[in-house]
Amino acid sequence: MDLLLGSIAAGIVLGMVIALVALGLTIIFGVMEIVNFAHGEFLMVGMYTGLLTAQATGTDPIFTLPVAAIVGFLLGVICYAGFIKFLIRGPMVAQLLGTFGLMLFLRNLALLIFGSSDRTVHHGILVGKSFDIGMGIILPATKAAAAGLSVIAFLAVWLLMNRTKIGKALTATALNAQAARYMGIPTEKMNALAWGIGGGSVTVAGALIVNFWAVNPFMGLLFTMIAFTVVALGGFGSVPGAFFAGLVVGLIMEIPGFWDFFTYTFDWPWMADVPMTSLKYMWIYVAYFVITVIRPRGLFGWKH
Amino acid sequence: METLKNAVDFSDFPRIDLVIAGAVAFLFLIFPLFSASSFAMATMIQFFMFSLYGMGWNTIGGYGGQVDLGKAQYVGIGAYTTAVMLLRWDIPFWVSMPVGMGIAVIWSFIIGYPLFRLKGHYFAIATIATSLVLKDLFTVWSFVGAARGLEISPITYPPPDYMRLIFKEDIYYYYLILGFFFLGLLYMNWFRKSRLGFQLRCIKDNEDMARSLGINVHWAKIKTYAIATAFVSMVGSFHVCYIKVIEPVDIMSLDLSILIALMAMLGGAGSLWGPIIGAGVLIPLRSYLKEWLGAAAGLVGIDLIFYALIIMIVSAFEPRGIWGIVEKVRRRKRR
């Protein structure tokens, strides 16, 4: 039982961070219907930013969030103005491959600069500490802090989207860009802003994740797929959907933990033979496939 | 007979194209006579393999307009079938290749049926997802060597072995893949004029209209997907005999899938020459960039940075590829 509760808690905590990762993707897709394959690479940029800033200033990576947000915002805006603006005029094939090119570019730039080795945070006020809540739930302090701050960042973006004029303008652009332009909304700027917010939120998530996840130049694809799954489940373009889908995907990522629980509970020998930890990420891809085939709109989708 | 006539009939191309194509084909035939380095030879073999992959992708991605980014799984199925059958039961290439094609086509039907209910990005990402699932499964499946993969040792099979395709010199592989290349080209020439080819182009332009004309859109896509799969899996079987080592992370990687799609798109998706031109530009570029910048200068990853820049520039400014530019110039001249 402890094992089960522990897995559920770990899944939910991870899910909160994952929701923030996917938020940027869903905003960008909602506003301009382009799927950003480089999303995981944006996250990687955020992770390196957090790590390097923390190492340079000697502080905890938690305090580097503003730097990561600024870097992410600039990265998003630069990518939009310098590349995506030209890309969206072309057909869908070109858009897919174009953002894939962006992904390859960022990944190999990171490889060139930082090398291929894993890097982790070794110092910091939270590293190594944990809360024991009881009933088998042990929360590492880094993960708990990341989850809490993710929820705060998520709420901030949600408020920005729903309670401010800028958010209304963004939503208008998403619903009907042409009509928004007639109403005097600078849609071109709104697109850039969507990329900025998308980039900023994902780099913040990166700076949070780097506390408990090693960073290397190749880790982007996994998170891109995770983000796609979250966004497909929550509905492309839906912000609240991304949050609930994030929690579900967090639990999916804990499937090996559940598997262990069932193995011990029922004591079936064949279950122990399945190399479940190696298949950890497979369930995300399976989930994506099943979700899109069964319900392409997702849980909260308003657009497809 | 009619089919054969259609396959060898290139008369709808301008004469200048045919002259160039003939000259290039002749150069391919005599290339090994004055081949300087084994590196150039290996690059040429890679070029043929990738133009065949690209041709396979071109059926569904180019003519059909369905962006498939999961072709690596079929490369993997073909390659693994050949390698496993050879290593476990000593079954030669010429038997295992059709078997691999069969397995790949069956798998393509199984996942193609739900896949083609999706459209646009959903479809593209779902193909990636299926490919990655298969890769993860092969990484843990000990029957096929799990993460370590399989290795065909040339010591066990003394070269030249025409049945199992184990050769010492690259020249054998060169002419074999050249034969496949010409056959593939003829098949593609037939395909683009076949009933299915016309149906696909109609689907690409307007799916609802295609349906109203009585085309079974779903079934046409699945059939084409199976054709593309058979192509890719066949070359996958050859691939493993040529490189002799397979690992799931390598042969089923997303990078390979993207490379295949990219090649067809750079050359010009939906045209007969597109994948060949694309492979002819990208493969030598990739090999030599890697050799000069990556290995010689010690800058890991810089070759792929250039590569990524090319992808970005092409997709942003000339999404119809090199063949698109050629056609644009021609249209302007005609006026």
C-alpha cells in the first residue's frame, strides 16, 4: 500500500511540473496552429540556464527562475521573428520539418557548447532534503518546491490569459486572427507574444526540473513527446486542460511504480520478469496514440 | 504487359530531363571504374539507400500529402528480420527480405488502420509515437539482442557470399543497390501513373472532394502506406547486410525518420526526381561535413548544425524543394 501511495504522490508532483512544460506548447498551438517540435529543446535551454546561472552566482537554481524566464521569452520571440514568421506561410509539411530543424539546431548547438555529458546540480539549499509525510510518501524537497512553484507559474499564466487585456487579445487572435486584426489587435505582435510566453513558461519549468533531473543535449525529444501527449490529452489550445492532463501524464510516467506494487501484492512471478523500468517512457507514446485515436479533441479541446 | 510498358515510359518528361537522367544513370554505372576512395564509395551506397527510402516516403508523404515521420520503424523491422533470421536459422537474404517486407506490411496495416483516422499534426506525431514504441520494445526484447543489438560477423560467413550478401569489397554492394535503385525508379514511375497514384493526388488536393468522387480515402491511404512500408523495409534488409551492425537506438531513431522525410522534401515531395535530388544533395553533404568539420576539426555536432540550418532555410523559404525551383523557372520561361 505504501508503494502505491508513494507512486501516486510522485506522479502528481511530477505532473504539476509537466503541466507547466506543456503550457507553452498549448498556448503556441492555440494562438497560431503550429506544432513546435523544438519545445523540449526550449526546456533544455531553460535547464542549462538555471544550472549555469546557479553555478556562476553560487545560488540555488530555484532563485534563477527570473533569468530563465527572460531567456525563454527572448528565445521565443527571436525564434518567432527570425524564423517562424516565414515558416507559417508554407504548407504543413514545411512547418513540421522546419520546427524539427530548429530542434536539431538547438540540440547540436548545446552539444557543441556543453558536450554530451550529463550535468546535475550538486549544491543548493534543497538538494538532498526531503519531507516524510508518512504512509510511505517521501517527497524530495526539490520536487516539492518545483511542483509548488509550477502551480504558481501556471496560475500566473492562466490569470494573464483570462484576466488581462493582453490575454483577451491573445484569445481573440486564437479564435479568429482575421477578425482580431479588424478590431485593431496587432496579431503579429500577439503571435510573437504567444511565443514569448510559451518559451518563458517552458524555460521556467526547465529551471525547476534541473533540480532533480540531469541535463544533457539529447533530453529534449522525450519532453517534446511528453508535452505533445499532455496537450493531446488536454486538448490542443486549452490551458486548464493542460493542467489536468499534466497530472494524468505524471501518473502515466509512474507506471513502473504501480507495476512494482502489483508485483509485490499479487506475487506473480512473470510480472517481475518484465523490464518495466526500461519501458518507462513507452507508455507516454502509447498514451498519445490511444488518446488521439479515441478522442482527437482531447478532454477540454475547443479546436482541432 | 501494360504495367511494364507504363513503368518504362518516361515520355511525359521534357527531353532535357531525360538526357540528364540518362547521363547520370550512365555515370552511376561506370562510377566504380574510377572510384578514388572507399569513402566516396560508401557515400554513394548511402546515397542509393537513402534515395530508395525517400522514394518510399514520397508515395505517402509526397503524392499523398500525409506527413509520415515514423519510417524508421519499418527500416528496423526489415533490418531485424534479416539479421535475426540469418543469425538464428541461417536463412539467406533473398528469403528473409520478402519475409521482412511481409511482416512490415502486416504491421503497417495494424497501425495504419487507426493512424489514418488522424489528420495533420496529429497524424505526424502519432507516427513518431508508434516508431518510438517499437524502438523501446526492441530495446528490451532479448530475442533480438535487446539494447546491444545484433552483429553479423563476416568471419562466420566467408565472403563473397551471394546468398547472404556478405562481401568484402563495397563494389558488390554498389551494383546490387544500384539494381534496386533502378527497379525502384521504374516502380515509382509506374506508381505515379497508376490509379492509386491519381487517387492520392486527388486526396492531397482536397480530401472531401476525393470522397465525393467515390474514392475510398481511408483504404487508399492504407494501401499507399503499405507500399511505402514495403519499400523502406526492403532497403532496411539491405542496410543491415551492408553495415552489419544494428542497434535499436540507431536504426529506429527519430533522426532517421526525419532524414528520410527531409530528403524527399528538399528535393521536392510529390515528384519522381525529388527524393533522388534530395538524397544527392544531402548525403554527400552530411558525409563530408561530418568528415571535415566533425571528425577532423574535433567539433562534435557542428555538421548537424549546418544541416539543421539547411532544413530551416528550405522549409521557410522554399517548401516545394529544389524541384519546385526548377518548375518555377520553367513556368516563367514558358510565358
